[in-house]
Amino acid sequence: MKSMVSYKNCLVRGESFQLAQSSSWIPRYSLTRQGANSTPKSALSHHDRLDKVFRTESEADDFALQDAMLWIDQNTRLSE
């Protein structure tokens, strides 16, 4: 199951994946700008955390969402 949340002016989507069917889950997220001026090309970031692995997709997506929120907070121009 893919996770999605709205945070500040972004839509954050957890898109974690496995390299092989029996392997651990790698956290991935994508960010898309929300609002009236958004276009299909409003994707801001797509990030894989290859330094972290999780047993389940849900755990990886939860981590990815938290990591994305931290990234948004650190890049203040996105939250204007």
C-alpha cells in the first residue's frame, strides 16, 4: 500500500520498493507541489534512501514520509 500525505504546500507520496521479491524494503518518496499554480511538471523531488532498509513496505513508507517532511522543513522556500 502506498502512503500519501499533504504537508505544507507539498503532496508527499511514499513509494518504497524491493530490489528482489525476498529482499528488504528501501524507502523512497516523491514530492509534488500543491496549489492553483501547480502543473504536471510540479514534481520537486524523488529520493531513495539506500542507506536504510526495512522489513515491510509500510515501515519503509512511514520512514520515507518522515524523511520527506524533514526535507521540506529544511528547504524553507518550499513552505512559503
